[in-house]
Amino acid sequence: MVKLINWKKAPREERVKAKRLLKEDDYDIYIILLQNRKFVEYFKSHDIDSGEKLLIRKEKKGNVMKEIKRLKEEGFSIKLVIFSL
């Protein structure tokens, strides 16, 4: 079972795509670009007490390259996802 955190604003299609992201164990953080300098970060984690997998969703607005650089400096592996329109 996977616990989703901060998912109230997420559309249904995004929830389905998130389950696919959890199957991939290659990266710690997935960043998906949106419109108007917005992007969504998905952090993979786990609950210390129960051992349950967590997927934390965080919407941001700003420079995605600065955010990627900051996260790389902290030691995270990142995958940038760009969907074709």
C-alpha cells in the first residue's frame, strides 16, 4: 500500500501516473514540468514506523534548473519528465 501526501489538488490522471513512478526505483525525486514556470516534485520516501511507502507531491513555481541544482547538491537523484502536448 502506498500513502499519498498533499494530493487534494491532483487530478485523477496524475494519481495513476504516480503509481507508475513508484514502480521505478531508479530515482529519489521526479520533477514534471507544467505551464507558466510551474512544476510538480514527487519525493519517494517511506514511513519509519510502519515501513509504508510514501509519495509526497509538492507544487512549485520558479526556476526549475535552480531547484534541480539545489537537490543535486543535497545528494538526491532526479529525473526530469517533460510530457509532449
